[in-house]
Amino acid sequence: MLYICPTPIGNLEDITLRVLRVLQEVDLILAEDTRHTGQLLHHYQIARPLESLHEHNEKGKTTRILDLLRSGTTMALVSDAGMPGISDPGAFLIREVIEEGLPLEVLPGANAALVAFLQSGFSSPHFLFYGFLPRRKKDRIQVLEELENLIYPVIFYEAPHRLRAMLDDLLHVFGDRSISISRELTKRYEETTRGTISELVKHYSEEKPRGEFVVTVAGKEAVNVEKNEDDILHLLEHLMSSGLSRRTAVEQVSEKHRLPKNQVYEIALRLTPED
């Protein structure tokens, strides 16, 4: 049997009794980082053999793991935090175990995306979890353009050193929607910041992003087509301060929010006088 075991995303108390029992009983624990998992096991006084399974060796080790399962070895798969296989190593192994018809059991537990979604306060029976966006700007823009018309919230994971670039691209593609950004969930410095995308662009331009982030963005349906003038003004100001001409900024805002171009242009005149 291969048990898929979610582990705490920060607070060590966020682990189920069932996961603890399984970790105590299996023959081998497959861990993304044996040092990190070793700290968790030490905290709960669990002494079981550990072996690494991460993104760089997962495919190479899978054949041997399948052989061990066939021979009757019981194993637990864990990642550093949360559910293995969800933006973490494990998805390849899980698929191979299923295709080989070997026993597999997924245990429920901590998940950062769900915590952050509820923290956002967005009222929606549906959402899309995307995970990490591509690192290259061109690829990131392409993905966002594919997602921009979804009518329900979208949840992303992001590293601190890429957050600012991601927010700039979100504003450019999605427009100035409502957004919620959670960092360091369940940890000592946990924080959730809510507002519009442009407000959080400003916030993280003044404050250096630290920690791991979950970003939840409102869906297209949540964007009011009859946007109030202050929101339009802030968005135009951001676009023009980024180097766009007034005409180009007006065209982008008008197109993305389906507003009359002359209405947006009149608002833009408040930022700079006519040439």
C-alpha cells in the first residue's frame, strides 16, 4: 500500500491522527526533503526509515518503488507541506501506481489553497486552483489571458521574489479586480491582505514580499462593468505611470472592462491636461 499523507503547511498541530498513525506503521516514508520531514517525525517521536523523493529523482526512483510495493512494502508519501502531488512532487508516482493496479490511499489533511480561498472572503461555490504560473513573463501572460474570462475566483501559488512581477501581469491582463493575498499561512507571521490588484501592487512595491504566498483573484463576473470612476482613475494612473501613453491606457481599460472609450477618456483627462 502507498499512502499519500498531507503534512502541516506551517503549524505542526495541523496533522491528523490518522496520518500520524500511518507514519508510525509504514515500512518506509518517501519525503520531498528528508531533513524537513525528519523534524516533523522527531516532533511526534516517530522513528521510521526515510528516503528522498523529489522533482529531480521522482521518475528515476519510481520503478524501484513499484517493485517494493509489489513485494508487500507499505510506504507513505509526504511533501514538505500540504498534499503531495499538488504543486509538489508525487503526481508522477501516483499515476504510475494507479496504472500498475497497485493499492493506493489518499488521506485528507492540510491544504494552503483552501485555507486562502476561505480567507479571501469571496462568495463563490466554484473556484479554479491553478498553482504556480510560468516563470517567463511571456508564458505567464499567455496563461493569464487564457484564464481572464473565468467567472469564478482563481487561486495561484507564488514565490516572494516573483510576486511583484506576477501582480503587474495580473493587473495588465485581468484589469483591476478584487484580490486577496495570504502569506505564511498557519505560521507565526501569517497575514492576509485584501483589496484591488492595483492597491496590492502599490503595497508590495513599498513592502518587500516575504514568505510563501497564495493569491486569490476574483472572477470576471465579479468585475462591475459599470466600474466607479475612482477605480478607473487608479487603473489609468498605474498604466500611465508604467510608461503607456494616455491613449493606449484608455484603449486598454475600455477594452478590458467593456466601457465606452469616451467615458474612460474623460476620466483620463483628470490625470494630465490636454497637450
